[in-house]
Amino acid sequence: MVALVAGLWARGQGGFIVHLDDLQAGRSGVGASIRECDSGYLLFVRQLSQEFPTQTHVYVRKLDSSGLFEYEFEHRVGEDRDFDLGYIDPVADSPDGTTAVVVAEGYGYASEKHLYRFDLDGDTLSRTFLTTYPVEDSVYHVIRQTRSTSEGGFVLVGAYDPNDQLARALLVRVSPEGDTLWTNRYGAVTEGPVGLGVAEYLDGGFLLTGHSTPLGNLNRSFLIRTDADGNQIWRRDYGNRAAAVNGAVRIADDGGIVTWSGYRDPAWPTDWQQMMLRRWDANGAVSWEKRSHYNYFTATLDFELLPDGGMIGAGTALLDAVLARYSSTGDSLWSRAYAPTHGGSYLYDVEPTSDGGFVATGTAYRYAPVDTALQTNQIIWVVKTDSLGCVVPGCDQVGVREYALDLNEHLRVWPNPVSDRLWLGFEPPAELAPQGRLHVLVLDATGRQVQSTAFTGPTLQLATGKWPPGLYHLHLSDGQRWLAGRTVVKE
């Protein structure tokens, strides 16, 4: 893995961009969930196995606080079959810091569902069989997300999809011991609803969200509230034919329900839509709604409520990964896109971190061809930002909103710490060469501009003798995108 470490800055926030290209060794993979731990981050991924290149296996990888790889667990090593976990932030958190997720073992009608529990290091604590169906029944069933319940068990959301009819949304409640307490299905078979996100409500009931297709291939979102036994209390359909994925629902401390989904007006061009943030009351009435990011292939993925009542959301627009920050009333505070030089990118989980910033994981499609027909070009990424979505502080002052995922490793800055002269080198491979004129902006720790100059490359020397001692943040851009940056210490 190549680690692109940006350093540390004021308020203790550290940022980096890392990709797992070396660890994947050409095997396609997706970062599904990430969790901060005492000494770094645990990353939960699904990736084509090194031993069985046609089979997906589940890995938990440990990164240190700077994003450097430390170790990994490949679960069920040596088994020649598929192992997969859910879609959008599928991993459940427990109060003691352990985690759990439902893993699908095997593919298609033969798939078995097992509840895996992981310790603080990401190793397996237990593996409990949940369910399967006889192959002759021709039932395809999926679990998309696992969440802990207040009584120590779990609730699972997904879909039950028999061969002879359309899918129905699925909700399963599991005891702390891993026993299935009840299983409920929702929606009409004529609409094919699929559950993607779930949250326990304050009264012990549940909220599940997903999408259905009652209008042909034009999806719309649904939100269902149930009691503690899974009985439906009410359902709301929304999004106005938005063909977007909505994988999360969150509960505010005051009982408000927040959803993060898509919206599409029928008059808009095909595949154009918006991100939609909605707050509902306990009875399913809309308290407020805010829409943004009108663009091609816009979709919403994971989001989290923050201590100040605001929200951080992950999505995609124009096939580029997006992080967006909102106030407690849904007003946009900032939005940033993160993308490789060629290809699309997605962030399937975003989490607030203890330093006030955010960490996210997902996948990016790289431009380069792969070695064999069995391997694709999905590269697992982790992005750590400050509270403003910057990998290096001050990115909001560079004048761009898009940030390159794959160029930071080609920036060299030396010596660091620096005394009188700072050298910069930037020599990306030809296929990654940025377009337009490059520009270097240097800010001090307070955000004040110290130096601004053109960069004609491949190297540049900056005179730093008159800089007061302290931290400085260096940004390289091409007028359209933030390309790379470093934090520099002046002695």
C-alpha cells in the first residue's frame, strides 16, 4: 500500500489519502466500513482473494493514525467460495468497542448467512449461523446492513427475493446470543422493495429505508416505521422517481428521523438528480427538506448525525465521491468531491473522528488496465480530512472544490523541517499529468497566505528564511482541482 501522509496540524487533526493498491495486487476490492480505534483505524473490506481470484473474501485491515498499513485478517482463509458483507456501512458497533456484521457465505441460492463478531483488533470473536434456504426453493436473500439494538442483539435489513416474484424488503431481529427472534417482510411483490438501511427508534421499534420500483425502472425511496416486533406502523414513499441509492436512516436525540436520499423531477434529463436531506417527526410528517447537488449520476450513500445536530454525508455526483457537511437545519456548510484522475469514485462509509475531522472509505475505478480478465480496477481508498473536508488544512482557500485522490504520492517536499530553503518536486506519470497551469499556495497555521507562486516543474525552490517558526500548509492545484499538499514545519 502506498501511504500519502499529509501530517498533523492545529487542533490535532491529521489528514491523509491512502490506497490499498499494493495489498490488493490487482484484485478488485471495496472499502465498506471504517472505524476509529485507539491507535488508528479498522477497515472492513470485500476483495477478490489472492488464493482464489474469482472469489470475494472479507478482510479487516488495521491502519495506524497516519494511514500506514499495520496488519490484516483475511477471514475464512483457504475456503474456495464467496464471502461478502453488506453494501453501505454494513458493520454494527457495540458499546464495548467490538463490531459485528452479517457475512454471506456462498453465492446465489446456496448462500448462507452468518453473524460475525470482531474484537478490538479486528479478529473474529465468534461466527454464528443465521439462515439459509434450500437451493430448490430458488430464493435469493441478502442482508445489506447490520445494527446493534439496545438490548444487546442485532437488527438486519435486506431483501427476500424468490425466483418466481419480485423482492420484498426484509427485517430480521437477532438476540444477543445470535438466535433469530423474528423475520418480517414489507411491501407488495409488484413493487420489488429492497431494504438498505435500518435504525432502532427510541421506543424500541425500528426505521428501515430502501427503494422500490413501482414505476418500472424509476425507483423511489421508502421509509417504514415498525414496532419492537417488526409490525409496520406507517410507511412513506418519497424522492419523486429518484433512481438513487439511499442506505441510511438516523435518529436524533429528540426523536426526529433523518433520511439521506435522492430526488428526481420527471422533467429532468435521464440520470440527473439531487441529494435530498429530510427530517421527519415520529408520525412520518416532514419537518423540513433540503435538496442539493443537481448533477449527472448523483446518489446518496452513508451519513452520520454529529454532536452539534448537523450532518456529514457521503454520496456521488458526476461519478465522483462527495463529502457534504450540513447544519442542524439542513443548510449546506461545505461540499467537496474526491476523485482519481481517470474513472469514478465512491465513499460507502463516512465517520466523524475524535479530532473533529472525518474518515471515509470506498472504492475508485482506476484508468489502468488490469492483468487478467478476472481482475478489475476497483481500488480501495481511505480519506482522512479535517473538519472542513481538507486533507491538508486550508484547502477551502485554494479556490477549488474537487480533490485528486491519486496525485499526492507524487509530490515530494524536502527538507522537512525546513530552515532557509524548501524544495518541491512533482513528477506524476504521463497518464496522470494534470491539465493547465500549476500553482503553489502556502498558508500559515492561522490560514494567512504566506506565499503564492506558479509551479512550472518538475522542481521548485521556495525561500523560507523569513518565515516565522511554526506550521505551514502547502497546496498544489491546477485551477480546477486540488492535486497535492503537505504540512511543513519551519524551524
